[in-house]
Amino acid sequence: MTVPEPHGIGTVQLSKIDSGVFPPKSSTTWATRDDETLMSARASGLNWQPIAAKHFPSRTANACRKRHERLMERKNAEDWDGVKLETLAMEYMNVRREMWIVLSNRVGEKWTIVEAKCMEKGLKSLQQAHRSAQRKERGNSVGDSGIGIGFPDAGYESDNSHISERSDGHALPGQH
């Protein structure tokens, strides 16, 4: 579409967005009503493109999908009632030594220290340190992971070598 330029100098080509054929997508906040509409539309079986076109013309299909993911994550987190959390706590305490020993043997620290450090740093920090370590590996430079857990080198032995059984009394693989 062409329109006269100001002051009659010539014409300017307008894009479809400028002409209103395709309204620009906006990044406004989602209202509670929008969330309800989104959840209902998805529950009815609609895919993201039809949801965006029908209910949210100013949003992309991807924006609808990402919002739905966040809403589902929030809903799932809220589903952890006291009983479910107590069950998790009981099972965690039953297997914690076994599961942390695997990691502690790899990093050369006592399992209780590895557990405490992982809990202290949290998943996001560990994921970030992992990505950083991967970048360093790709660049052939080895360095500190940034989380305060040392990694054994060729001359360092794990201080977990004295551990020969699981918390339930059974021998670890490779142990007598």
C-alpha cells in the first residue's frame, strides 16, 4: 500500500502491519480472565495458533503456549499438599545416602557435603554452573565450576573409599 508522503514529496510504501492488515503483537500482562480463557481453550482441544487467532489476536501462538506452560507449572506446584510433601520427605530420607553417594564418588567429597552444597546452591545455580563448565570444555579450558565443589584430578582419591555398603546394609556394586 502506498500513501502520499507529507508535504507532497512522493509516496511511502507501508507494510501490512502499518496498514492495519496484521495488527502488531503486543507484550502486555495477562489478566486472570485471559488465563481462564487460555486454559479453557486449551482444555477444549484447540491448538496454539487457533487459540491465539480466536481469543488473543494481539498475541502470538508461542506467547499463548509459554503462558500455558507457566500456568501449568504453577498449578502443579500448588498441587503439593502436606501429605504429598510428607511422602516426598519420607522417601527422600530413605534414599538420600544412596543417591548422594553416587555423586559424591564422582566429585571426591563426602556425600553429606555434596548434598548440603547442592541444596545450598539450588538447581538454577547448578544448571548455570553446568552451562559455564560446558562452555569452558568447548573452549578447552578447565576451571572452577563456581559452586565450591572440587573435582578430583588424576592424583586425588575420593574420601568415600571406606564406604562399602548402602544405607540399607547391602553391599555397593563392586564391593564384597
